[in-house]
Amino acid sequence: MSKLSQKNNIDLDTEYKAAFDKISKLKEAVAPDIMLKFYAYYKQANFGNKFSFNNGSDLRTGFKFNAWMQLNGMTTEEAKREYIELAKEF
């Protein structure tokens, strides 16, 4: 990996962490469909296509898993960028 690529990854990671921290500290309610997007981008950014769920089989878990599965094949970097862009709207 070139130095430029490493710097870009560090910048992306820094911006992603800042966006995650911002969303984690929100006081106002966010629409459930938007929260599912945040969840799916977060899971894809951190776990990629390594899908697993051990939290039970309730409806909420099913929606979360489905949202994540829809990002199958998206790269970690793309998921971080999408998370950042979505966070900018809040």
C-alpha cells in the first residue's frame, strides 16, 4: 500500500470515527429506517460480508440483518463513506 493510500485510509477512519461518535451522541430520535441504514453501514464497515446474528430471531433483529445483507459486496471503505455522508445530514 502506498503512503498516499495509507494516509487516505487514516483520514477516512478518522472521519468515520467522528461521524460514528456524532451519531452515537444524538439526543433526538432518528427515524427507524435511517437508523437501519446507520446500522447496516456500521456493520459492513466493521465486519464486511461476515454476516452473523446470535441475538435471537425477533422481528427487529430480522430487519437489522436484512438491512446489512443488502450491502453484501460493498467494501469497508464504501460503507464508511456512506455512513459519513448519511451522518452529515444530521
